[in-house]
Amino acid sequence: MAVFRVFLVLFFLCLGGYTVVVGMNYGWNLLPLFFADIVAMTWAGQFNLDFMGFLALSALWLAWRHDFSASGLALGVLGFFGGMGVLTVYLLVASFDAKGDPKVLLLGRRRANG
């Protein structure tokens, strides 16, 4: 679990730094560019569509792990739009809450123990 946590922290820092550089160079208006590539039917668009599927899957998992409660749905929306920036922090906190048990980490305490 320690290696997983180190990965999460390093990836968060790397992604954060990269995001700042890109935002400073190209602006912060990502969505028009993101969807324009999809509409153009390019390889960049294919990658964006594939990536959006991963975002949707992580959003569904976050909402499901919290039983589709109001906070779970809010986490899902945050995860969809925040991507790995949100998921790395969430998983880091959840890994400590799970006390290193991967079953609890993936399923949540109620499902893992019941």
C-alpha cells in the first residue's frame, strides 16, 4: 500500500505541475478544445472520448462507493470534471481510512465487511 500511496502523491504533483504549465501557455478553457477534437474525428478526439469513458467510470465508482448518496453524487461529479487530480487525493485519503485493506479501499467499509 505504501508504493501505491507514493504513486498517488507523485502523480498528483506531476499532474498539477503539468496542468499549471499548460494552463499558463494555452489558457484555462479546456472544454471547447476537448470536444472539438472529438467532433473532428481525429486520433486526439479518439483519445479524448476514451478518456471521457474513464472519467465516467471513475465518477460512477465514486458515487456507487458512497451508495449514490448526495455526497456520493457530488463526489462523482467532482471526479468526472476533476479527473486524476480528484481521484489521487480521494484514493490517498481512502487508503488511510481503509487501514491498508484493498477490499475496503475498493468496496467501502460497509460492503467489504458485510
